[in-house]
Amino acid sequence: MNAMLRSCRQSFLYLLALLAFAWVSGEGFQWLLRWRAERLLSDVRSLTVNRSGWTDAQQMMKKWGQWSVPTASCTAESCTYQINLIQSLLPVLGGTPEKGAINWLPKMVGHLGLRSAAARAGFTVQRGVVTEKWFGEQVTVPVQDWDLSVGFVPYLSVSSHASAKFHDHLRDPDQVFANRLVRIYPHGMNASFAPDEDPSEQSLLLDYRFDCITQIRPCRDVAEILPEGWRTFQEEQHPPNTR
């Protein structure tokens, strides 16, 4: 009996040590991701569509090349560049999106504030001028909120996109705002805007909150990541009589 109790106690202490190690290392990596994401966002905001040039793009490429997505060709004449900052938990800690999965350990880890997350950004250069830029943030939805019947891990995914061709793609005569548009989809939100949108509004549509990456309490709503995007969407759905 004593041997059995000793074995159970050792197993319990081992599990606690494992969880403590996972929490400390996981939190460290999440804060590192947040730190990088904040700096990446700052660099994206420094680019101005239709004004920033190839030299500005090269500075970002030099700084973030380690996290870039390989492309076949990238020159001043034509270049689309993407940067991915990703922090993923091990599958045993992150959870399995399979029907019938119990995921007790991922649920426990989630209560400790650990989650997979990512920040992504990029730009397009055409004939030496930046014509597009974008930024996005993703965090996993708490395991207990997963719909295991769909077979994939759901993320809260929010992105902002500034494009010189904004008006070419939007031809809705009932559009509430002339130079910006927000779309909502399950667990996601996309805010797009034209370069001639008011600078203060552009800044707000890139005013990302990164607490969802590092805080203990999990985020469950895209409004927690980009509040201005959610406010714009609400105004699009319920516009005042006059503007």
C-alpha cells in the first residue's frame, strides 16, 4: 500500500512539474510572440499605401526576413511579401479536433492561459510603390468551445487590409462608409480600407490589442482583438439616418 501511495504521489508530482514547465515555457513564448507582433504592427503602420517605396519595403524585408514566406520572385517591379509569426502548442497540449476527443489536458492547459497564436503581415509592391499592406492576429478558441464535428481547430482571426484597389473591388451602392468596409464571418473579422480614408480612422483600424495572446482568460470575441473594427461593423449594420 505504501509503495502504491508513493508511486501515485510521484506520478502526481511529475504531472505538476510537467504542467509547471509547460506553463513557464509557454508563457515565455507567448510573450515573445506578443513583443514581436507589436513591433511588426508598428512597421506595417509605418508603410503608406501609394506613397512608401521599394526602399521602405526592403527595410522591412531585411528586418523580418527570418519569418518571411518564400516567394519565387520579389523585385521593385513586382513583389508580394508575407511575414508569419507563429506560436503553436504541441498537439498533446493544444488539443485534437476529432469527434469524441476528451482533450482533458488541453482544457487544463487552456485554464492556465496557454494557447496557440499567430501574427501575420505583408505588403505588395508594384513598379516601386507599395500598393497594399495588411496585418492580422489569430488566437485559438478555448478547447471547451470547439465543435468537434467539424474536425478542425477554430481560431479567432482578425485582419486589416489597405489597398490602392479598394474601390475597384467594392461596388455596393448601399455601402455605409465610402473608404472602409468590415466583414464578419464565424470566428473572424476583416477590415479593409482605401489609402484616402481619414488617417485617424486608418490608425484605429490597425489598433490591435494583443492581450488575447498573453492573458490567462481566453478571448471569445473578435471585438477583443480589434475594437474599432467591431464598432465600424455595428455602424454598418445600424447606420444613423444622416452622416
